[in-house]
Amino acid sequence: MSILSIQNLSKTYQSGSRKLTVLENVNFEIQAGETISIVGPSGSGKTTLLGLCAGLDSGSTGSVVLNGQALEKLNEDQRAAVRNKDVGFIFQNFQLLPTLTALENVMVPLELKKRKDAKEKALELLEKVGLKDRATHYPTQLSGGEQQRVSIARAFANEPKILFADEPTGNLDTETGEMIEKLIFDLNTEKGTTLVLVTHDLELAAKTRRIIHIKGGKIQEDAHA
Amino acid sequence: MPDFNWILKMAMRDFRKNLSRLLLFVSSIVVGIAALVAISSFGENLVKDIDNQAKELLGADLVLENNKPLGDQALDSVAIQLASEVNFASMVAFPKTDASRLTQVRALEGDFPFYGKLETIPSEGDADFRSGGKKALVEKTLMAQFDAQVGDSIKVGSVMFRIVGELQKVPGQTGITATVAPAVYIPMAYLEETGLVQYGSRVEYNRYLQFASGTNVEELIKPFEDQWEMDRVDADTVEDRKRSTGRSFGNLSNFLSLVAFIALLLGCVGVASAVNVFVKEKLASVAVLRCLGVASLDVLLIYLVEIVVMGLFGALIGSILGTLLQFILPAVFADFLPVEVTVGISWVSVGFGMITGLFVSVLFALLPLLKVRNVSPMATLRPETADSTLLKDPARWAVMVGILLFIFGFSYFLLKQVTWALGFTGFVLVAFGALWGVGKLIMWAVRKFLPISLSYPWRQALANLYRPNNQTISLIATIGLGTAMISTLFFLQNQLLEEAKFADKEDQPNMLMFDIQTPQLADVKSKVVDRKMRIIQEVPIVTMQLNEINGIDKKENEELPDEENYSRWLYNREFRVTYRDTLIKSETLTSGELIPLGARGDSIFVSLEKGFGEGNKMKLGDELIFNVQGRPIKTYIGSFRDVKFNQVSTNFLVLFPEGVLEQAPKFHVIITKTQNDRQAADVQSEIVREFPNISIINLGTIVETLEDILGKISFVIQFMAFFSIATGILVLISSLIISKYQRMRESILLRTLGASSGIVRVINTLEYFFLGSLASLSGILLSFMATFLLGEFVFEMNFSLVWKEGLIIYLAITGLTIVLGWLNGRRIINQPPMEILRGNG
């Protein structure tokens, strides 16, 4: 079953009087439960593609169907509701809310879903990423690796159908990076989530079952393992 | 539908970490709210006190007033007590020092005031005065000026009185009245003996009546009102006095509220500017929340809840401070108040302050806060896309319109007139616009013309003014406006005094003698000439009243509807008129021409002062019938003149041609120039000794009185301007603290790159120096403009740049900015960079 379908997707920015095409006529489909990497050099358009797939932005032409919903037909608030229901995010720079504790950060997606057991569930997830005892700490009181673990717990909190990770180990040292990779893949397997990774780390990409190479805004290669 | 519980929960979570910063936002409005609440409470209490002390304000139940002796009045027999007073301006002399000055002489008969009392030192002075004999009560300002003591003598006209009391307080009179026209009370029995009431003396006759308690005075006087109207008798009851005093003090308190409102608006700029920085720092979190699926309205509401809570808190602190502050207001306004003002909590004012505070903080915070609605979740991946421009956002324009409507609505609430409220809104727009423009201009000029050869600290400090999130313009607006208010006051005060003193240096007249009777004229002139003083002007004056305007007499005028009738005042006032066929130096013809008698048949053409004529709906050719000592004289308006009233000369609303009034009873004015103060004092004392009815004003006395009045007014204005300055300082402090993090990072970077703490300190000091300089210079520039405009159009005086005062204000404001900057930045500079990098700083 297809969880994400991209058809003829292009994205153009107006820069002064000049048109800048960042993505051009991209087509691919992702099945539920798949793990996939989007790789490419800096400026190739991979982050833009991730944003469009996750409904963070809308394309200039083409269509993005996420879990059966055509995102281009939704307004920003409707897309936000889709993200809350079906999508999880892990960012390179963690993107925790600095004024919330680790626990509260994880609780946000659950509270948005009006889950009564938000706190229990969040604590459970923090336990899974090994940070239950740091639940009341604020992001500034945590190391980079710890912050990324909180971010992973938050990403899985709403039990997303699809998880988008943008260079999840890019800001971490090798050892911590490997631990984070393991955590992501383990949880992904456990929850049966679809995983879309954006990275320029080919070693990390190799751990997914499918790799899409992108360059100059176009797909160069779509390789299955 | 937003989930309010969750929004509240998120707001409170965010609040925990931002408490101190949010407190800074609202600190900007605290002073403005405090000022508003204080003045509003003071106004409320004042109205109550005027109500409670209304009888003491008038001193009687009814006062009848006329410029002719009142004679027997029908109500005299109804009254349980009667008193009479004759008052007029006259010279009095203190024989001990041989000094004299113009005062308000009040000849009193009867036990006035019936309510309240004449407070004297010693306290038995009042009773002593009434016990008979040649005794006088003298205003304390006059006693102090001439170093007189109780027991000394004072000469009023030809009679010598013994001073038995120093007047401290007279019912219904304010400190300012006492300064302008200090009173000397003498017994009525000796009025005639003084010889002061002669032709041309502007005398006011008062009759005070007290009725049995419970009398409805308004009803009682109704049957007599028409007759009084015809006889030009002015009747004043307790209710009338209550209304007029209440109205004028209502106006005063509204005006002061408007000044407080300006301080509040300055604070609002501070709120908007601080929230702007706050929002910019929150953009990343907003993007994350959007990414996690929070609707844009919900995000806006989270931060709005925080602003509402802090707005309420700021308004509460402001209201408490304001309530405390009103305890000192009666002392500040002591010289202007006719009643004893009580102080107490006014819940209406507190409520008013709370609502206003909450409303303005939300309204002004919304301006930058609306931005969070437009933050794209994409900013989590590309942070540079987070900051969006709101220029095209209709909601932002709606808020701007809302702000303008609020300013208009608030000023209309205080001023009760659409045109004035529009004027005030326009003034606020122009003032802020001008400061914004001046600030931008100076910044542009600095950037454009500063040589790049400047050393690094200078260049870096200047560059800091343009750093992202800078608050340079908002600081220029707030501190600038406060500076502008204070300096305009200083400059104007200075210029008014300079103008008055300047007159002495030129070949300008500096002494004016009036009420000279025709038989005294030759003698006075020879005394002046004997002292080698030049007679600059000798002016005959005839008094008259206006009987008809274009065929409409007083009675007919009363029956006309409001939009068609002439001011009642025109028919009641006594005109002092002179005659000549030429203009003098202070006059310019604006329309028509001076037409001598006989030039156009036997018609008489008079010339009217332009403002007076236009203000009373009169035009060229209108027919005016004057009553000159019982004889009607028909005239036509032949011309309008612009008259400069700020010169020592005699100026007239109505000017007759020669050949009409020569035979009418008249008195004279002589204008002369004394060489020095000694000569002025000598000639004044000689003439007053010989002709006590002649009054003399010399420029020295005018300057002295002017200085005294300006001192009192400026104290009040400075007190009010203090609110704006205090708000400016609070905005400065809060913006310095808000931008601390940014400065910290810059400092670390510089120090990591090897800059010594000395260099960092120099850069910071220079930055504050530039900031303080820009703000104070913008304010001073604006105040120069305001002084020029006020001088040109209101005070009619030449503008001169007051460099010295400007420099003092510049140094004070800039110095203060540097000191505050230092205090704020001390810790950043003294800590090792690593401490701060680790987040322990």
C-alpha cells in the first residue's frame, strides 16, 4: 500500500526577476513500512523535497499524496492536522522547544491529539530512549545526543505512519551518531513506521532499503537494495 | 476550534522561562498607567472636593458684580448677611523701603467670606482687621517681595494703613492669582479717602449675600435675572461657581491625562519593540510547533495569553503606583488649586487604568505578534525563511487602524471635541513620524558620510546600530519624544524671558504709566522730562460700551439663536479706546484702510483688531453703535489691524479716528524709557507719592512676575514630562537587557578573536554614546522645530537657537544612556568567554 506518492512535483522560487527551479518534475512512490534515503550534494534540492513530502511547504506544480490525502488541496492548517496525525520529524539541530522540559516536549504531539495519557505515554517513550531520569530537564541542560534522543521520542509519540528525518546525526559525534541511528532504526522496526531519511552520509543511507539520488533538482537514480 | 485548555497550558509553560523578559515588556507601560491613574484619581477627588467646598469657593450664597456701584438690590432684604467689596488695580507703597508696586486693592465691608475665612498670620489678623481703624491685610507674596512685617505701614492712595495680617489664603483664590495680582484688603470706610476711585479706574463692585440655610438660591434669583442682564450685573451662585470651577479643572485634569497618555504611548512603542524582539526569537519555536501540527491561530493565542497576563500585571502595578503617586499631586498643583484636595483610592480610576493598560499592551503587542501566524513550518529546515514581512498582511493594517482609532477615541474621551481629538491624533502621528524620520535621516547620514578611515571600535560601534533586531529607531522615538518635551519647555521658557529682557536693551519702552487724569498730565510729563526720559507715547483713553452691532441691541441679541447671535460678552464689556489717524509700530493693517474723519462724508470709521473682529463674526462695513458716557456714536468698521501684544505699548481692540472723542471724558497713558533700575524706582516712587491714583508697570516687575509664573508652570510641566522621560529610561533599560544575549555573543566572538576586554568596553561605550546621541539629538531637533513654530505662531517672537541649554540636555541624556549601558554590560565583559559559551553566564 502506498503511503506517499509524488507525481510531477516541481518547485520554483522567484529571486528578483529570475526564476530559480529547485525541484523539477520529480516522481516516486513509497510503500508503507519502507525505509528510504534521499541523498545528494549540498544544494541538490533534497531538503526542499523532504519539506514538500512532509507537507511543510507546497510545490509549484505536481501532486503529493500522503496517506491518501492530496496535500496540495489542503490549506496550511489542514496540512498541520495531517502532520499531527500521520507524520513524525527528526531534525539535524534537534528543534526542541527551549522553554519546555524534555517530558513536555514529548507530550506536545500527544496533547495535540487530546490523549488523556499524554504524560504516561511520554514517560514511556523517554524510558525507551534512556532519558526517563532527565524528564524534567530543559533542552539547554541536555547534551546534543540527549537532545536528539528527546527529539526521537517526540517524533514517535503520535505513532506516525511516516517519519521524516533530516540529517539526524549531522550535528553529533560518530559514537553518539551511531547510537542515535540504532535508536531510530530499532523504534522504526518496532512501530512499523515508514522512514524517509535525508542525508549526505552514504554509510547511513546504505542502512535503508531504498536510496534516491538527487542532483540539480532531478532524481538521478532510485535504487532498491 | 482552539483547545483553550491546552493553549493556556502551553502559555504557562513558556511563561516560566520568559517571566523576567516579559516583565520588562510591561515595565514600559507601568509609568504611563501610573500617571494616568494618578491624574484620573486626582481629578475625581478634585471634583468631589469642589462639590464639598463649593460654598467656601464663593464665600457667599450669591455674588453680584458690576463695574458701577450696585445700589440697593431687591434681594438685600432677603439676605441674612450682606457684605460689599470694591476692587481695582492700584499702586501701593511701602514707606519703610520707599518701594511701590501695582496690586489688587480690595475695599471690604461686612463679614465676607461667610463660608471659609481669610487665613492670616497671625491668626487673629482677620479679627483685628475687622475691628475698625486704618488696618490692612496684605498678600504673603507681596510681604515677601518688599520684606514687610506685620505692624509695618502700607500706603494705599493717600491713606496710610497698618498691616495687621499676612494673607495666607483667600477663599476661591489660587496661588497663581496671588502672584499675578497680589491683594491688599482695606476697610471700605477709607476707600473714598484714598482718592483712588476716579474716572477711568477699572473698578469692580461686588455684593456678597448669604441666605438662610435651605434657601433655593437658583429659584430665588430667577425673577431678577432679566433685569440684571439689562443692567450688566453678573450674578454668581454656588452652583455656577461649582460648574465653572469644575469645568476648568475638568479641562485641566483632561489636559494632564493627555500628557500622561503621551507617556503611555511612548511605553506602548517600548512594548511593540520588545515584543518584536521576543517574537523574532520565538520564530524557531513557532516553526517547530507548526511542524508538530499546531494551527497558526493556536500559536498566536499561546503568545497572546502571555501578553494578556503580563499586560494585566503591568496595569496592576501601574494602578497601584498611580494611586500612591496621587498623594503628592496636591503639593505639585498647590499653586493652581482653589480648594483643599483630599486623596484616596478612586476605584473608577484604578479600573480605568487596568482596562487601558491591558488594552494597549495587547493592541501594541499584536503588531509584531501577528507575524507568528505567517511562520512557515519549513523554517525548521530552513531557518532563514522564518522572518516574514508583514507589510502586505491585512491584519497588520487592521491593527494599525485600530491603534489610530484608539488614540483618537481616547483623546476624544478626554477632550470631548472631534476636531481636538483629530488634532491630537495628528500631533502624535507627526511627532512620532518626525522622530522616526529624523532618526532615519541621522542614521543614514552617519552611514553615508562617516569616513571609513575610522578606527575599528568606532566602525564596529556604528555598525552595531544596524544589527538585526536593533531597536535604534524605537529608542530614538521614545527617548527622543521625552527629550523633546523637556527641551521644548526649557527653550520656550528661556526665550520668553530673553524676549522680555531683550526689550530693555533696545530703544524700546520699558515703563508704562496709566490712569493719569487730564489735570495731572502736564505735571507727570514734566517729571518724566525733568529726569531726561523720553516720552515715547502719550495715549488718551476713552471708555465706552457697545450698544448695537448691525442694528442688533443686547436684548434682541439674547433672542437670536446661538448660531446667529453675537457673544454676550461684547455687550457687557467696557472698551478702552484711543483715537489717532496713524498706525504705531506694533500694528499692521490687514484689510481696509484707516479712514480719517470727513474723508467719506460724516461717517466715522473705526479700526478693529483682526483676531477680535474675526472671532466675533464682524466684517468690513459693519455698523457699531458705541455708548460713550451716555452718548451714542454710530461707527462703521473701516479696517482690521494685526496687533503684536507682546510689546510694552498700549494696544487697542478698537481705534477711533481723530476728531470724534477729543471732548469726551478721558484719562491718559504715558509710555517712556528709563535708563536703569535706580531711575525706574525713583521716578515710580516720586509719581506714586504725588499722584497715588496713577499706576505704573515697569519691565522689571513684568519680568519678575513672568519668571515667577513660568517657574510655577514649568514645575508642573517638568513633573509631567518626568513621566515621559521615566518611560524612555525604562524602554532603554528593557531594550538593553533584551538585546543583552546578542551583545553577549558579539562580545564572545570578539574576545575569542583576541580583542581585549578594553576594546570590547570601548565598542560598547561608543555604541551607547551613538544611541544616546541619536536619541537626544533627534529630540532636541524636534524641540527646536516646536519652539520655532510656537514662537512664530503662538508667542509671536523671534526664534533664536539656545545652544547652551541644548548642549546640557544632550550631555545629560547621552551620559545617562552610557551609564545605563555600562551597568547592563558589566557582567558580559568581566566573565571569561567559556563561561558564557557553556551557558553558565
